Amino acid sequence: MRQAPLQRTRKLTVIAQDPSVLTPDGQILTTELDIPAEDLSPGPRGHRVHVVDYDSSTDTLYAPIRYPEVVDGCYIDPFKETVDRGRANDLLREPAFHAQNVYAIVMRTLSRFEFALGRRVNWGFAGHQLYVAPHAFSDANAFYSEEDQALAFGYFFVPGKGRSTPILTALSYDVVAHETTHAILDGLRERYTAPSSPEQAGFHEGFADVVSLLSVFSLKDVVRNVLLSFRSKDVATLDITDHKIPTASVTKENLEGSLLFGLAEQMGSELSGLRGSALRRSLDIKPLNQKARPAPTPYLERREFREPHRCGEILVAAILEAFLEVWLGRLNRYIQSDEKITTIDVSIAVEEGAEAADHLLNIAIRGLDYMPPTDIRFSDYLSAILTCDRETVPDDSKYSYRQKLRDSFSVYGIKPAAKSDKDGYWRFEADGFCYDRTHFESMLSDPNEISRFIWDNREKLGLEDDEAFWGKAYLKVQSVRPCIRIGPDGFTIRETVAEYVQMSTLRFDELSEVGITGMRADIPPEQEITLYGSGTFVFDEYGQLKYHIKNNIFSQTNQKTRIDYLWESGYYSNPAFTKNLFSRMHLGRTLAVNVDMTEAF
């Protein structure tokens, strides 16, 4: 007999923000996440995520959580009853719940990427399963390790506050989402961790912060809790009475004061080195006064912002600026629909804010497919998110997301890429490519077929092929990914995204032979320099090339800037420059405190 279809999603309880955020009755704020349903082995262990609860500091292996059997086709959440009984605080001392918390947030983050990109997403290593350790070690740190194929979350006790309950990074929603994003981005763009420029390193950190913060903003329970509980004399706030907001107080300043400052305040100081700092510090980066004379120096040109986290905070600030403008626009449309409206219910503000964050999260993720695979700049990302959103949502007149993104990036000194058109979109490729020797079906998945397309069109694509460059670089098609995206009108957009990378290793004194001149004089002539070039092809559903987003391997401007930065940073003199990259960057912003956590449970 045929069986009924299996359940596609399941709900699991997680801590909505972190344990410091409480409900009015003093319990930690929890929420239920919709995540893809799957048969789970003890751990939990699924087809993409395997939670291994081993503490390396105390040599302790915690018992893996075993989920109840399916009842009437429904999965049972073993911790929902604890919350329903009003005992959510008991979850803090339950290692099995900590395992569920990280599993659910990792799976939700992964599913958000797969929904936005319209395809399955691989990890940045050979295996299918990402290991996750919720109590990995006794340090105030958390990081993604490609070498270990894992996310490692530390724990610590705050000096002077006793040893009753540890601070667990695995229980902070944004920390887990941030580290998961590093793992996903490493799979999508493996060379974004390669040494290149402050902006490329900053993009990894900034993008992970953007995804984690917008994920938090899209949780209605969190937004409602912040709006109703935050009060401050130092910043503007919404004047909320009986869950009603006066329309006169619905301003950008008040939205920022109530939600952004409120959320930053709730992100406890104990974890300021790992999370929260991206939000709090980005609020301190004010829009540039472009009318001032002399004109202010753009943030990206200031030495302070060469540190990756600090550089990434500019990206966070620009996205949050757009988020506030979109949220305000959505509320104003509601207010302007009826002149008699004098108040707005908090639930409406929550709904509009969560939907704005969710759509911006889609835009932020989808833009990855429209970026070059190497040596990226924030300007590339701006053109990428604008172009990709136009492909999915041609009519943006209702809420003007793209215009607000242009404006918000501009006030932080970030303009669209130089190769974009006047509106910041990547330029369409003209006709005239040769498709006669390639096969449409194979081009949907076969790197060799894309390689044949490149060879047949190398001159029109502008790839170096004359005697001056012959034999000095090689090209490899890195990936071919068919995508299916769903637009707001319900129609599907089918595309194929393919990436190639070029590499060339030359002695420093050979750079002039490929047109790279005017270099610094303190680099030894025999120093080997590896140059990277790359490009992204976006084909339409008929296999016709729409966009070729390219970084020229022998670009004077890009390569000179990159080599100067890497030389000053010590990359060429330190072979271990990129070893344990995320661990070192995160640990550098935290204070490690060694403790024994076995007593806490």
C-alpha cells in the first residue's frame, strides 16, 4: 500500500536570542523554528549536520540526545513541554537541549541559504556532514574550522559572578548563525578566505554578521520582546502604551532607538568580543556628511578599518541603514492608507519589521551568485545584490528595496562597482557568443562544457590570449550550479551560475612583463607572487549568457593594491598566515577563561 507523504518540516524549540533575554515572568525567551524534517540518529545527527557533544577541555563526552519516535506522522520536540510548563530556565542546565539548539539554528540557517539560492548548498570540504560541538572547549570563543569540518562553540564563567551557570556561546542565536554562515560561505566561495585585501577578509566577517542579525530580526518573538521591554533615557524610543504605538513617533530615529539599540543592549557584555559588537559598533559608524567641505575620508580608506572585523562593520552598518528605511517605508504605507489612524498595534510593527528583515536576508544571500570568485570589494557586493534582486523582482516600486540599498551604501562611502551601469547593475552581455560547439543540457552541470564555451569565446570574453600573456596563467572552471528562484509573483527564474578562477605565479621582477608596474621597491626581486583572476557567468534558462562578472588577473589597479596590502601584513614572510584563520580572528577579540564545566551540569 502507498504511504502518506512524509512530513517536510518540523518545529524545534530554541533560545530566541540568548539566555540573558527574559520574558516578563523571568523565563528565558524561547521560540520554535521551522526546519527541514529528517530522520535523526542520536546526536542529533542528520544528513547535513552531526552534533558531537565532546568537551576537549575536560575530556567529557555528553550523552547524545535521542528523539522520540514519530507519532501519527509528526515529530515530537522533547523540550516543548518544559517551556509550556513555564520552566524554560531549566533548559540552561540541560546539555541535550544545547545540542538541539545548535542543530536547529544551523539547519535553519542552511535552509535559508538553500531557499534563497534555489539549490542545495555544499560545505567547503569533501564530506556531507558538518560536525557541531556545543561544549567544545573552555574558552570565550567560537569558530568554524574547515580542517576539522566543524563548528566549535566554547563556554566560560564570568569572573566575579560565581560558577553556577556557564556562559555558553552555543546558546546565542546570532553566534551560531554567524559561525554557520562562515561554513556555508566557505562552500559557496572557497577563495574568499584567501589573503587578498581588507575588504575580502572584512566581507567574510561582515556578511556573517549581516546574516545572523537579519535572522534575529526576522524572529517575531525577538522583535516583539525588544520593542516592549526596551526603555532608555539615552536614545530615542517608541512611545508604546498598551501595545499601541502613536503614529507620530514612527520615525527612523525611534525605530533605531527601540530595536537596534535595544537589541544591542540585550546582547550581554560577556559575549561582546564574539557577538553584539558588530551591531553596537556599527551603530557608532555614522553616515558620512557628503556635503561637508572638505569632503570626509571614506571609511574604507581609513587605516582603522583595515582590521577585518572593523571593516566588516561598515557592511553591517550599510545593511542596517537600509533595513530601517525599508521598515519605516512599510509602516508609512500603512499609516498613509488611512488619515484617521493615530496608533499602530505593536503586532503590525513586528510583522512589518520581520518581513523586511526576511526579504533583505534573501537579497543579501542571493547576491553571492552575482559576485566574482576572488579579490572582491564591497562595491562588487552592492552591484551583485542590486542585479540579482532585479532578476527576481523586476518591479521594486512597492517598497524600493534597491533604491534604499543604493542610498544606504552611498552614505557609508560605498559606490557600485566600476563595471556596472549608471544604476549600479552589472551590464548585460551583448549577443554574438558562439554556442555551436557546446551542448545546452551539459552546460547546466558540466565544468568541461563551460570550459569549452570559454575556449570558443575567449577573445569576446576578454580573457588574455596574446603572446604577452601566453603560458603565464591557467584557468579552471570551479563550479556549475543550476538555480531555481521563486519571485514574489509566483513565477520561477531558472539560471545557471558558473565560476572560473585564473592563477599565475610569477617572480616579483616578472610582474612588469604582464603590465603590472609601479610596485613598491622593498619587495625582493626573487619573491614569488601568486596572482588571481576570476569570473562568474550567469546563464538564462535557454543557456544564453546574461552576465560575465570578471576580475582581470593582470589588472594593474587590483593587483598592486592586493600585493601592497599582503606585503605590509606579513603574508609573504609567514607561511601560517591563514592557518586557523577564524579561530585566531575571533579569539583576538575575546578574553579566554579556562574552566571545568562538568560541575555545572
